[in-house]
Amino acid sequence: MKRRALLGCIAAVPVLTAFARAPKYILQRASSRVIIDNDFAGDPDGLIALAHQLLSPKTRTVLITASPLDPKLAGFAGIDPARTAASGARVAREILKQLGLRNAPPVVTGAEGFAGGEARPNAAARAIVSEAMRDDPLPLVLTCGGPLTNVAAALRLNPAIAGRMTLVWIGGSSAPDGGVEYNLSTDIEAARFVLEETALPVWQIQEAEYKRFQISVAELSSSLRPISPAAQWLYDLYQQLPPFVQLGGSVTFGDSPMVSLTALAPELTPFTTLPVRRILDDSRYGEQLAGRQVRVYHSIDVRLNFSDFIAQMRLNGANG
């Protein structure tokens, strides 16, 4: 009897040892590399999505590139229209500092204007090409929450990168015939080039879908603000909006769907595969292009995204 009890205790030792060595949190391994391109000097939602992506253990952010704002919009917001990409890069570096990340990715300033069909090479385009051509076992995703200026410049610089990454883009009108939408219309030539003239796989989140990402001001105040100094810094961005922006009872986290499609079970998110159509001068859609398709995602889970963002911020705050 005593021998059986002793054997039972010995058999339990490996199990107890395994529990003793278990990590503090459930382990998650990155399933993709991510380049984040955005006009960070614009609406705060780009920085919210940036913070969320950086904190997600399911992706490894390897590069951050800053794109320009429309000069008129920059002027209204009191930003130097000639240095909006540089301003965006500066605030992107600040959120890296606020989050206190180890091994933070580089931040590279992109184009400081819209070159039409030229899409001239710039530092961001060169950095995108360099990362895309680097061999790595993890697949590469480029998320873009603004105009496709830097993306087009990178593809012109080296068209081969189209076969080495996937683009997740916030942009384009959801109307059946298209229409004006900021990210598409601000640099329509870049959008035309990427969508019509390259083979780059595109996952698109159109206007009607990204505008669904609404968070109440009260919830933002009660959930985000108290978490940490980094959370307070992000929250304060909404208290520094230009005077012409009049908030209602909610704010739009319009760039956050990119995190859902890269870090939160994208295989469970519904999409429709549609033919790419030519973009007309007024941003409406024209004829279909044979053999060229795009995935248009819809019904993305807003609550899952926001809950994960708040939880990641809490974990970051708890870890100092």
C-alpha cells in the first residue's frame, strides 16, 4: 500500500514540475511579420491601431512608415503641410517610447507629398522593399491606413515585392459605383497603380465597414484613460483635436480593423472576393479588370477588437 502511494507521488512529480514552470500567460507565437504604413499626423485612430498592433503577440511588427496628409487638411489642423510625414513619424516614435517596448521597430519617414503617377522613391519605399526582399519564415503583411503613396512608390521601385507580401488597406468607397473616400481620393494615382497595375494581393476594408468601428466617448474615458501613462497619452490625443472637429457621443477607431485582420483570427472574418474595377477621375468605379481580384472584408467584430486593445494596454501597463 505504501509502495503504491510512493509510486503515485513519483508519477505526479513531472506534472507538478510542468505546472511550476508554466509561463505567466498563455503563450502565443507570431504568425506574420507586419509593416505598418499610415498618416500618423492625422486622426488619432492611426495611433490607436499602431499601439494595438505593436502589443499583439500574434504579429511581429518589423517596420513603421509614415505617409503624408492632404495639405488642406494639415493646414486646418495647424500642421506644416510640407512636413506631415515627418510629424507622423515623430508621434509614432513617441508611442514606442510611451509603451516602453524592447526591440522596437524602426520608424521611417515617407513621401512629403503626392507625386501623382510618378510615386517617386523615398526612404519609406526603400525600407519596405528591403523588408519584403528579406528572407524570413513568417509571411509579410503591409497594413496601410492612409493613402497608398508609399506602397505605390515601393512597388515602382521593385515590382517583385508584389509576390512577397499581402496588403491590408483601409480605403475605398462602399457604394456600388464607388465615390470619393479620403484614403483613395487623396492619392488616386497611387491607388490606381496598386490596384490596377500590380499583382499585389489586397485585403480591403471599405468605408462603410471601417466607420462601424465606433467607441463611445464615455467608454473610452472609463476604460482606456486610467490604465497607464501610455493609455493616458493616447486618450489625450482626443482632447487635442482641431477646433473644426466636433465629436458626438462616440469616436471612430477606423484603422483598427487592420489589427483584426492580422492578429485576431482573420480566417473567421467573412469576405467577398470581387473583381478590381478601374478608378475613374471622380473616384467612381469603371470597367472590371480581367484576372484581377480583391478581398473585401465585412462584419468585422468591433467588440472583440476593442476588448483586446484594452486588455493589451492593461497587460502592457502591468508589465511596467
